[in-house]
Amino acid sequence: MKPITILDGGMGRELKRMGAPFTQPLWSAQALIEAPELVTLAHQNFVDAGAEIIIANSYACVPFHLGDALYQSDGARLAKEAAIIAQNAALAANHQVLVAGALPPAFGSYRPDLFKLTEGEAIFNALFVAQDPHVDIWIAETISSLEELGTIQTVLAQTDKPCHYAFSLLDEPDGEPRLRSGEPIVKAIESVCKLGAEGILFNCSIPEVMAKAVSATKTIVDMRSPSTEIGVYANNFAPIQADHEANDTMQAIRELTPEDYLRYCQSWSELGATILGGCCGIGPEHIEALASWKRSQIE
């Protein structure tokens, strides 16, 4: 069995917890603009907790968060700075840490209905060009539809660096796992497997929906692309509705302790997941519990 790799946790909520500048609609980009030293410290918090992959803080470097004017003038620069900050944090670590460039939703999380193909491809490409010289791998995050996936695959075809595709699922534990668009995840998994991509991940959905997704992915990966890794980094949110307005409300955090989250991670590992971390609301304390468990497995 492949060894577990520890991903970091949710950057936005960690910055907020630290007291960094953090308001809507800028989200995690505000600290990048006003207090980049706190972005460095947030990365350091996750590295110290045991993270082996940190994701550049470029999630909000899109017009949806920055606004059109600031995105046009500074979006690419901010994404580049985010990648450099993460790169420097990894270089300062006392263990090996990889930096992942992020391709976030171009038009807001969880809203595949807002996706615009031509404009989305231009945004993804700008973020790719800005970050690529400073990252080790790529993670396309919170993918919510097959159309969005296809556009991202076109952009990432430019790199020979390892590429991982992270899908956001409907927060419906009782049904079959589906993308936020309602499309079955099987089609998304098959599309990624055709490319022989390095990873298929599930992120920014509640923990309760992840096990079925991992099981379905494992079945397909074993047949189509055995070298592709499976990963999970769930959020600590209450379930998100289809009409969620990301810039209008601050999603509620529930009480999910490090021990609670570790139990979920252990169950995903048993099902075949080998990349484990956290998304929104999963902090360094959760990652530390996960890293401690990994060490205990080795010892």
C-alpha cells in the first residue's frame, strides 16, 4: 500500500483565526495584500503540524473575490506572490514539503451554474502562468462540474509537473456521490484516469460524503490507472446548499475535533485514500493529529 501523504488544512479560516485581515469578498487574498507575513506564518503553522504538501494561497486571486479591476491590475502578481511565499515556507521547513499551485473556482465555490468556459480558461491560464515556476505540483481545487474539469485539463496540459484534480461533492450523505453540478463522479474519475493524472481528490465537502466517493474512485482507479493516488481534504462546514452565495455569508463552522476528523481520515485510508488533509475550518491541530497518527503507523 502507498504511504500516506499529509496535506495542509484550510488557509482562509486559519488566517481568520490568527487575526489576519479577513473580510468578504477578498477572503484569503486580503492577507496576501495587507499582511503577507501572516500568510507565511499560516503556512508555517501547517508545516509545523506535519504537513508535507502546502497549497499556495492563490484561491481568492480571481475576479469573484478581487473584483474585476483589482484582478486585472494585480491578480497574476498576487498569485505569483502566493506561490513564492509558499515556496519559501517549504524551503525553510525541517522536513520535505512540496508546494502545490492552486487552480480555484473562477466564478465562486460550489456554483457550477455560474461557470463561463472562455473566461474561465483565461483565468485558469493566468493563474497557471503566475504560479508554475514556483510550485512542485498542481492541485485544481473544488471542481464542481465536468465542463470546469475539461477546461482545467486543457490548461494543465501545459505542464509536466504532477497534476491532481480535487472535486467538490454535493453535501448529501444518503445519495450516490455527485459533483455540485449533480453530475455523477464516475464520469469525472474516468476523465482524469484517461490522462493518467497523479491524483484524484475530494475537497470542500462535508466528511460524511467522502467515503462513498473514495470507494467509487478506488474501483475505477484500480482498473484504469493504478498509479493515480486518491485523496480527501474535507471541510468543517455545515452542509452547503446549491444556491450558496460565497461572498454574502460566512459559512458556519461546526464542532469537529481533531479526534473526530482523524477518525474520518482513518476510514478514508482504509478505503484506499493516500493523500489526507483538510479544507475550510480544518486547522493545524487537526493536521497535527493526522501527522501523529501517520508516525505511529510507521513506528
